[in-house]
Amino acid sequence: MVIRDCGLAGYGEVLSIQQELLAARQEDSAPNTILVVEHHPVITLGARKSENKLRAEETTLQAKGIEIVTIGRGGGTTAHNPGQLVIYPIIKLKSLKIDVTEFVRRIEQLGLELLAQLDVTADRKKGLPGLWVGDDKIASVGVQIKKWVTMHGIAINIQNDLSIFDWIVPCGLDGVTMTSAARLTGKHYDMNTIHQTAAQLCLRLFSEEH
């Protein structure tokens, strides 16, 4: 297992890394790898077109410095920006002897445990991927699996500017309010420390000995 911290990076750059690792992992020429990253402002559109809902024209968003990218993961529209922790596991499920359901459970568990360390109690909601605090959503999950190798993953709102979500209908769910650890606790977090904490959780939850 390799954990690769990409720091703050553009979405396209990290997507290319994921695609390269995906191909290599399918051929067993690379180990299971997890990318930990924060992104410059970007809105991504998922595979379910009916769930891709923007509240403004793409040209308007681009003029505000928000990139728009269409990708192949599950789910609908979501957004990333600095202060949000994003984790992308590039993992061959058969190497861990787990199925898709267990994989999603583990990435959600990663988010639950990370948030608990930040004094935030989040929960799952049946039928709704991601993590929630009451009726507010704090983490989004969207995965894509090709030849039993995963890509994309989970985005957890730590202390990002939540106004970016005003431009979309998160995951196509009308009436959803996004929240963050900082909004809930009033605390400021050291993102470098959170990256390190996430890396340790990844090693524990996705190691072959798990």
C-alpha cells in the first residue's frame, strides 16, 4: 500500500494520476495506492446526468475561477476547493478480498473516524451515499470501478468555503445543505495534520491485512 499526498493540486492533474495508476494497477504493475489531496475550486459532473444540476451557466462559474469537469464516477454534481480533504483509493478489490459494498463502507468509515477526531459526529443515511450530520451533508462519496480497480472516492468538508455549493444542487438532491467541521465546531484546523491523520486511517482500513 502506498499513500501519496498531492497537497493542493488541480483537478485535471490528479485525474491523470488516477488514470495512470488505474491502468498500472489493473496490470499489477503498481501497488494499491491512495491519493490524499485538496483541490483548487472545481465542480465535477458525475455519470448520472439527471443528477448533474448547476444553478448558473458554466461560463458564469468559469468567470468566477471555478473549473467545470465531467467525469465517470457515480453520483451527480459535487464541488471541491481548498480546505476540503479528498481521498482517492486506487485499489484492486480482489487484493483485499472485498466487494464494492464493503469498499464504500470502508471509505465512509474513514470519513467517520477522521471527523470524530475533529469532534464531529457524523452518520450514514440509508440509500444516500456520503456522510451526514443531522440533515446536513458533510462528505460526498462517488466511485468508479474498472476491472475491479477503484478510482475517485470521498470528499470531506473540513474548513473549505461552502459558498461554492450555492452554485450546484449537491449530488442532485434538492434541499440539501452542506456543512463542514469548521462550521460545526468553530475551530480552525491544520490541514497538514489532517492529511497525515487521513493517511494513517487509510493504511489501517485498506491494508491487505485488514
